[in-house]
Amino acid sequence: MKIFSSILFLFLVYSTIHAQKHDYIWVLGHNGGTNIDFNENPPTVSEVEIPDNFNFHEISMVSDSAGNLLAYTDGCAIVSHSNQYMANGDSLNPGEQYDFNCFDGGYPSSQSSIFLPKPGSDHIYYLFHLGINDNLYFQYLYCTKIDMAANNGLGEVLEKNQLVFDTLSLGQQLTAVRHANGRDWWIVVPYSTINDTPRNRYLKFLFSPYGIKGPFRQDIGDNWGYQYWSGQATFSPDGTKYARLNPTQGMRVFDFDRCTGKFSNPKAIYFPNDTLFACGVAFSPNSRFLYASLGGKIVQYDTWATNLAASRVTVAVYDGFMSPFPFQTTFFQLMLAPNGKIYGTVPSSADVLHVINKPDEKGLACEVEQHGLKLAHIHDWSIPNFPHYRLYNKPGSPCDSLGVSAAGGASLPQDWDIEVFPNPASGGSITVSLPAPLGFKALWRLYDPYGRTVREIVLPTRQHEVKADLAGLGQGLYYWQVTGEGALMVSGKLIIAK
């Protein structure tokens, strides 16, 4: 019976980890569509026919937990996986800007919509989206409720353009992160200006099975001014950090508490001389490195460094490539993909994405591959807007009270401690010990004090232990991490004493 229970537990952990693929299909396009399928490795790129007058200036989408596309939007309408308009999915964000833009060119916004599964449901999803007033200021936060199982799986919009909040002026950069209870969501909408005065205010909304609570307001850090249709905001994969930037205001970085929804430890970084009109931001899978695209270059910051601003390293400079001619392929928004790589768009009509192949590596070892992914059609501007779906509860936190498994998120279940011994190590190897075989692909990496990967091993899927060779490593403090499914699972320290 004990053996059966262990097998059942492993199956449930495996199923949980491999069943959170809401970001596995990306759809991009302009006068034609491109489908990027991360269910395959490497991801497959194929042509897809998108509806007429559909333009991905604003872009978000969602797949089911198994990685099958459900729906996508351009801020004007919702389209089902059949690439036809969803029932009652038209006329998002009503008003003058919809009337002027949505029949030729798409909704004039960027990072202003995001799909979230309703906590506790396997078929109800909400689209949160920002609406623009007649003066081109973002004023309205709406939600639209969707039954993805209706119409034989084609979906139906049940409630549309429900007003959540109304104020001047919101700052686009709509994003979300899982609450530390592993079930609910924090939705974050920053201000840009209030009565034309720059402000440092952030709105947080709590999305749970019982509805939407908020806003919870917080004023923190340096002020922020208005920048139309540019920049980006994101959370780290482990949910502990938040960053936003645009060309004129620079970048803000905060610590984040997933229990309380509060920011802390504000940092401001400015780019007075080297940004163009478009930029983006993303964290590495291990949540250590922060990447900022500044139009003509991509820079990396080390969040482990004592001085974040001083840790800056330029990892790519635009190489002059154009595709199709004469469109420059400089750098815009960034997004961490399920395969652990970061992909970046171009701030013009182009048929390529940039790729950061090893974002967990320090400096040039991250391997930025400019125009590394060829698309089936040209695409404009924005990257798909996703939260980190494989982030769950925070074991040991005050609000971890629901029993939601952390598998596939920021850490393993509490009874799945991974041991590294002996520690301190004085011999030529150590043992990485698991309480049971993982049953899925994961990597154990050892970093030196400078953040360089000095050892990397694939954790076994059918055995409990694996050896790691320490030959050639000097004495001192090292750091190790386990990553899988594009997320940090657990980390620790190792002392080598010879």
C-alpha cells in the first residue's frame, strides 16, 4: 500500500507539473499569422490564417493546461482556437478608440490585456484588459468572462467589458503573479500620471474564486511619467521581484511579497543616453538575471549584486540586420518562454524574433542570438503577455494554507527536499539526492561566486541519486539551483573546503 501511495503521489506531481501549459502556443502576425508551438523542442513555427482586420499590436492568448490553444485577442475582439471570432467575442474596449482603430490596424496599446484561468475552475477564464479614453489615456480596467468549454470547445464570452476600475491615468504594463496560496492571482496595474503629474502609485487587485477585490493602492519608489505605447513590466519566475521600464522613465525594480501583495526595496535605474523609443524587460528562469532591451542593445543586470545598477553588462548590440528590407530588427519587448529561453520582438514590421538562448548564464555566456527565430509572417511590436503559470504556493509562508502543490513552481513540495552532500565537501565529488525519482526533466546547476555555471547535470528520472564531479574547483562558497519546466524549483549553497 505504501509503494502504491508513493507511485500515486509521483504521478500526481508529474501530472501537475506537465499540466500547466497555458503559455505553450504563441500566435503572432500582421496580414497573416505565425503559430509557435512550445510543446515541441525545438518549438515548431507554422503559418496560421488569422481573421481579417486582426492585428497584433496588442497581443495576449491562452492555452489549456495541456498546451492546446484556446483563445487570443488583439484588444478589439477574442478569437477561438479555430481562428474564427468567438461567440460574443467582438467589441472589446468600447469607445472612440475602438471605433477608430479596430476595423483597420488593431487596438492602439501594448501589454494591456492578459488571460487568467479563474481560480478553482478548469473551463472559466477571464480576460483583463485596459481601455483608452478619447484623449488616448488609459482609464478603464475591464474584465471579460469566457466559458472555454461552450460551443463544443470553441468558447463563448459570457460577460463582456465589466468595469473593474476607472481612473486617470493608468500606465499600460498590465501583468499578474500567483498569490502565495497557490490558487489566487495578484493583478498589477501601475499609474503613469495623475492630473498630468508623475506619480509612483501601483494598483493591486486580488482575483480569487470569490471575485475581484481591490484596488489596493501603494505609493513607492521614484515617480513615473506618461509614455504612450512603449516599455514593459514583468515579475520574476519565482514571484519575488517586479520590474518595469520605458525609454523616458528608466527602470524600477522592487521586491514583492506574494502573501500581502506589497512592494518593497525600490530601486531606480535611468538610461539617459542609450535608449531608443522602445524597450522591454524579462527575468531569467532562475530569477537572478534581469534583461532590459534598450532599442539598440540588450543589457543584463545581476539581482544578486550589491549594486544592481553597477552590475550592468551589455550582452547584445544591434547588428544592422533587416528583414524584410528595409525594416530594422532592433530590440523591443521580451518574454520568457516555456523552454527556458527569452524571445524578443522588433519595434517595426519584421519576420524574426530575437532569442536569448541561455538566460541563466552571466554576461555574454547568455548567448543572445539576434533574429534567431524566423516567423511565417511579419509581426508588429508586442510580445505575448503571460504570467508565470507554473508558479504556485510558497511553502512555509503565512498564507500557504490551501494545500496547493508547489510542483512546477518556485519550489518543490516541502517533503521533497533535495540534499547535496557532503556539505562542506572535501573530496572530488558530491551526491545530489532526491527523496524519489522526479519523473520529469530537471537540471541541477552549480554556480561559482561570480555567477558562472561550473557544473550542470540532468537529474535522473528513474533513480534517487546522481554524482557531481568537483574536480578542478577551488575552495569557497558556491550556489546550486534546480530548474525544470522553465522555472526555478529549489536552491541552496555548497561549501568546498579542501
